[in-house]
Amino acid sequence: MSAKFSTEIRVRLPETDSLGVVYHGCFLTYFDVARMDYLRSLGLLEKFRRGESLNLVVHASADFRSPARFDEVLVVHVRVRRIGDTSVHFDFRVTLKADGRLVAEGRSVHTFIDSATWEPRRVPEDFRAAVLAFEVSPLDEKA
Amino acid sequence: MSAKFSTEIRVRLPETDSLGVVYHGCFLTYFDVARMDYLRSLGLLEKFRRGESLNLVVHASADFRSPARFDEVLVVHVRVRRIGDTSVHFDFRVTLKADGRLVAEGRSVHTFIDSATWEPRRVPEDFRAAVLAFEVSPLDEKA
Amino acid sequence: MSAKFSTEIRVRLPETDSLGVVYHGCFLTYFDVARMDYLRSLGLLEKFRRGESLNLVVHASADFRSPARFDEVLVVHVRVRRIGDTSVHFDFRVTLKADGRLVAEGRSVHTFIDSATWEPRRVPEDFRAAVLAFEVSPLDEKA
Amino acid sequence: MSAKFSTEIRVRLPETDSLGVVYHGCFLTYFDVARMDYLRSLGLLEKFRRGESLNLVVHASADFRSPARFDEVLVVHVRVRRIGDTSVHFDFRVTLKADGRLVAEGRSVHTFIDSATWEPRRVPEDFRAAVLAFEVSPLDEKA
């Protein structure tokens, strides 16, 4: 997976466990932090924050390739793989900043919902347009 | 501190850190879980759940006496030390179930607020009455 | 999925987020707590605790079917779906205790490793035997 | 409290709870992240990471002044208030970056221990010297 967007996250002590490595469940948080950074960079987070454009996580998965440890800096790469009628599919790849080693990969799927009824609704046009404009433009930034 | 109420919590893997022991911040969660169990046992949690009787944590502190590890069972003792006009003061003591060793002690102070304005309001009379009835009755259960 | 083993978990306040529901990443913790309870019930946790029988999570996934909220009691059903040469595959299903509503489903895959080299090693025979004895016996308990 | 060192932390979704604000226990993590940043900036974190210079949290407390919400950027100010024979005392102050509003204040006390016996030991001279050199120099940076 190649991604134009990435964000850096330094591992916090409470994210490690007594095996000495990052607890696997924390990677869903890392994915989410990176996704929020991605949305903020495209101007799409503000409506979510105000509750005007809600989406629910309906699926998340992760494959853990190698351990990460306290105080290491991770690079979380994000891209939107697909936008359906009501859903958005994200891909993630986490590498170690120091040496580029692959740490984890993952996916999440989000469904837009009506903020009153929590029923699925179409992906808003401004969301779709902003993501497509970013993703299909030439990979000239951080590819 | 002697307390009539206690609850048991088994240490989860993500609550430990790479030093091999429970991360100190998790004890505020343990205190909180025990406090909710205390309130539920007195019939005082339902209004909080429904948002009709809100309170905010305004202070929390903890002294860490000895480490706890993955899968150990902790006993969290709780009592209300004081009820003021708008505030409730809780004391906590965490021991290891296996041998009674003292693990941590702590306190928290909560202020009742109006659910609309988030301004302080008097501790509800039913809350005050239920807690006093429990705390001042003879220590005949788990003292 | 039908499972013979299940465990109950009450949702804690810090496990919810500002959307008012359990944060999706917490379900990996719930799966893990249930898995540990499963292993403990089969007498297989003690060696893990002592570091004599380590395994790593190499994959985890979850599908989120409906929201869970603060103080609700979840029932987490667990079973081992498959044991390979070096890996163990778990299935999870989370329901609401109050009404049986499906909340989430998930899977995780774990690879046994040598505690010194962290290289994959065969699933220990006592582990394999204990799980098979439990899983293939008639579904007479909590099916 | 005036402090020469501060670090910025953006509130993550899982750090909020269903009351819509940051869960109070997360502030101990924020204090800790800021403390680690402080130690790193003084060149004192590396020995801790390698397990050569361990310290335990023996006390932590926090006063919560106003709520923080998802995606808000917090500024966590840190200083060492006192270094004793075996202990180091930290002060924290958390403000909202957007408007400087006070969010929380806190303290933590850490005891240096021998990495083999976990018995208290004197604060290492290089630690003491580096902190004093930083703290007593004129408040010319971010006071």
C-alpha cells in the first residue's frame, strides 16, 4: 500500500503491556488518530466534531508484523481505498520511523449515519469530493 | 481506612505497562469502577446513567504502595468520607486479594452539577440520605 | 457461531467515548479478557503468566453490529476455531446480557513463540490437548 | 506555577467518555507524556528506556478545573518542584491551547529504585545536575 498521507505517533508508556511491547488493541487507536489527522488535513473533521456529520466504525482489522516499544516513533500511513454509497474504507500501514520496519497493517470501514436516527445515509458529497480530489491527484507529496 | 463496601477487579493485560506492573493511571479507573459499583449497590447509579443526576470529578489522588501485576485480583474498598453542600468525598484502598498486601490508596472529590448548565448544585437529598444510611449503620458486613 | 464458554464484562465509563457508546478499539480488550478467562478455565493461563508459554497476537478483526453503552453488561462468547502448527484461531461474539442483542463479532490469531528468541514454535501439546478436549466434547454447557 | 517546559497533546476520541469530555484518569497519562518529553529534552530518558535508571510513581494527584473535548489541543506545562534524596517531585498545569483556559493541575512524586531489587536508591547525580541546571537557569524561554 502506498499512501500520500501519514502522521507520526510516539508510543506512550500506558500503551505498552507487561510483554514489553505495544498492546495490540492500541493499534486501533493509532489508526483512528491517523484517520482523524487525515480528515482534518482535508477540512472534513470540523463537521464530525460538531456532530453534523457522523460516521460509525462497522469493521476494523489489523495484522501485527513486528513489535513496537515505549518511546519509539511510529509513522502511520493512511489512505481511502474505496467510497461506497454509505461507507468509506480506510487502509493503514504502520512503520517504525527509525528504520522503516513494518509494524502493522490494517483496515477500517465506516458508515455515515443520520445524527438523529443513527440510520445509514449517503456519504456527503463534499466528503466524497474532497477525498477523491486528494487521493486521485498525482502521488507527488509523500508517496 | 475501614470500608463496608468493596469490589473485585482482575488486572487486564492492557492495564500493565512495559515495567511489568499496572500503569499507575489505571488506578483512577479502578477507583471509578468501585465507586460506580458502590453507587449501583445503593440504587444511586440509575439517575446518573440517565443523565438526570450528574457529577464531575474535581479532584483525584493516589498513593502507590506496591505493584500489581497481570491477572492478579485486586480488592477495591470504597467509602464516602464526607458529603458537603455540593460535593462528595470518596476514599479508596486497593489490596491484593491473594494475600491482603496494600497496593494503593486514594481519594476523589465529586461536585454535583446541573445537567443543563454544568453549574454546581446541591447534593440531591435522596443521594445524601442513601449514603448516610449506609455509612453510619454498624460496620457489620465487611469491616 | 456457537460457543461453550462465555464471560461477562460490564462497560466502564472510560471505555465509552464522546459519541456516547463504547469506543470500538475497546472490543479488542474485551475479546482479550474473554480469551484469558477461557485459558484460565482450561488451566492454560499459568504458564503464560510465568512467561514459559508465550504467544503473540498476529491478527485481530472485529465487526461492530450495534452500540453498547456505559454500565451495560456484555456477554463475550469465545471459542477456538482452529489450531495450526504454530497458531491458534479464536472466534468471539459479544451480546448484550439484558436482551441478547448482537453487539460485535471478531477473530484473533495467535502464534506461539520461543520466550528467548521470539521465533515461532509449535503449539505446546498440553495446550492443544486441553483445547481439543474442551471444544469437541458435547455442547452440553452453555451452547 | 510557571514552567519553562511544555508539550502539546491533542485529545484523542478514546480519551473522551460518554459525558462528552476527557475522562479524568487520562490526565495522569497526559502528565506522564509531558514528563517523558521533559526528560527526553534533558537527555535523561535514554537510561530509563534501557532499564538502567528506573523510577516508580509513588504519588499522583490532579485537580480538574474545566473540561476538555475531542480534538482540542492541550498544552501541558511541566517543572520539577523538588528533588529529595531518592525522590523527584513534578508539577503539571494543563491549559487549552486555543484560549489559555486552565483545564487541570497536578503533581506526581517518583522514587528512584535499583533495577534489580526495586529498593529505593539515591537520585543519580547526572539526573540531579541536569534538572537543576535547567530549572534554576533564568526563565527566559517559555515562562
